Amino acid sequence: MHRNTLKTGGFSLIEILVALVLLTLGLLGLSALQASAMKVSFDSGQRSQATWVVGELVERMRANVDGQASGYTAAAANADLCENGPAKMCADHYDGEDEADATADCSANELAEFDIWELTCGFEFANTTTAGIDQIKLAGNGLTLACHDSDSGDSDPCTAGSQFTATLNWTSTSALAARTGEEAAKSMTFEVMP
């Protein structure tokens, strides 16, 4: 007696094509998920830096009480500060070759101007180090600072103990923002009391 048996010799071409299509779709989905995660992580890092900048500003304002009345708000409103730099360098800095000593006789307002410049201009002024590529890139009016005078009856425009509104504006450098049409301008507002 002779049996007629049918042997299978492997996968058919259609099965292989279906498997490749499914694998390709899975890999495309995975790459889109990774790109989205990188964008969110990058934006989160920039928000953390923005929070750090404002936190550092508050600490510097606490240390320079005399500069709070007009020094910090005037320096934040100076649109040419990043281009021209502060009137005086009020801290030691790296000048490209070695450390340069700062002028020790800064007034409260000069120190306030230096603080705003150092925190918002990204160290892109002559005689300082260049900012890292991952540093937050502030927009043209990177920091706006407004004092809400706690005692409007006196002549002081910003009485000690007044509250400030600090708004930090930056441009997202996330490559995905440009491709997805997402708004690249980012902003955070803080109510602070130094």
C-alpha cells in the first residue's frame, strides 16, 4: 500500500511579505514613539532650566536688596543688554585664556544689571565662555520683570517685600516642533517674592 503524503517545504512568499509588512509597521510606530519621547524630554529639560533661571534670579535678588527697587526691572527691560553687555563685570570670569578678576566696586544697580545679563544672555559676551548647545535659548525679550509695589503710598517704586512677576520667554529648539507645526515660542510666568 502506497500512501500519498503532501510535505510542506517552508513559508510561502505571501506569508513572508505579510510578516515584513507587520514588522515594518511596528518599527515605524516605535520610531515615532521614540521621536515624541525625545521631544517631550527636551521640552521638559528646557522648562527645568527656565525654572532654575528664575530660582537663581530670586536668590540673587534676595542677596541684593538695594537693587530690587529699580536695578533688576530696569536691567530686564534693557533690550540691548545681551548685545552690549553689563556696564561692569561684577564677578570673576574666564576671558578666553585665564581667569580675570572682577571690579569689586559695583553698585547695587550695576550688580543687578550683571545678574540679569549673566542669567539671561547665555554667556555669549566677549570675555566669557560660550553657552552649551543644550542651554535654553531665550527669545528677544527673554525675561520681563514687573514689581507689584506693596506700599504704593510711599515714593519708592518697589518697596522692600514687594512681589514680582517674572516671565521667561524662549524659543524651543526642538527639531520636531518645526516639522509638526507646533508653536516654537514657549513662556513661563512666576510670581516671586525675594
